[in-house]
Amino acid sequence: MSISQVPVEHVLCIPTLLFHQLGHFQGFMANATPYFKTLFDANYTTYRPRDEVETDPGYKQLIPYCVFRSGDNVFHYRRGGMQGEARLRSLRSIGIGGHISSTDAETAEASYLAAMQREIEEEVFLESAYTQKCVGLINDDLTDVGRVHLGIVHLFELEAPKVRPREESIIDTGFASPAELAKDAGSFETWSQICLDHLF
């Protein structure tokens, strides 16, 4: 298959202007409920070529960002050299997640839930029972990556600290207290820094 025949991934987005109309913020927004109906409304969402929107601040790509906590400790890892997003390589993270593809499901909301589960299964072995809930949104317009993404944060409460890397790009894994991780906050990607500041 030639390069021109390789299928282009289309990812779920909303216009950045719409996000501003809903209520622009920088950092963490705990009250995500007012945003949700619009974020998954087919009248506003669109699937666009990923290679185009990665550098187009006119759109926000919707990204599930899953944080795993067991007791008082949080799962963390470092993004290795095989990480697909070059702008995040070598940075530490407490979030697992990725893009919502047009192939995940038929509707935007179903695609979102399917994509969240797919990303978890692709990136880690989650070997504990858990409960999970959406706890807020992340927006960071101060970085190139952040300007084109909107994070939807899910907190997974695990019965046991049993998460292992599946992808080679996930290295140096472990569980630690948020306070311990915050001591080295500068080594974390911005979204993780925001979560460490506001979530715990």
C-alpha cells in the first residue's frame, strides 16, 4: 500500500469557538456537566483528519484522560521514545488516554466511551476491579499540544494497585502519593501537572 493509500485517521473535535462560547477556562474545570451535552451533540461535533487538526487551533480534539488511584497512591509513568506524540516524549504522566476515532462507534458519545476503553486496553494491563467517574475537564492554551486538545478527566478508584504497561512507550511505571509526585512536577506533562494541582 502506498503512502497515499494509507487511511487517514479522523478524530472527534469541536470548534474552539464553540468551546469559548460554552465557557473558556485555563487549567482545570471541576464542573464539567454544563459542557457535556454540547460536547457530544452531533450538531456540534465533527470528525476531522488528525494530521490537520494537530496543528489547527481552530478545533479542540476531545481526549479521555484516565487517572488510576489505589488508596492514597496514583499510577504514574514516563513516555518513552516510541511515544506517538513527539511533543510529549520523555515527559512523565499520570494519565492514560488518546484520540476518539470515527471507527470507535456510530455516535460521538458511544465513540467516546469505546475509545476510552480501547486506549486503556492498548496501553496498560488493568488487573484490578475498579469504579470510575468523570471528575472534570482540562484545557491548556499555553502549550502547542494543549491548544488543540480538550481533556475529559476520569478518576479510576482501584481495589488494588495492579496496573502494568502494555505499550513499549510506557516506561518507569509505579504508584506514588500525589504529594511525592508533586515534588517533581516539572518533569510531568502539563495535563498531569494540572491534575496534581487540582484533583488531589
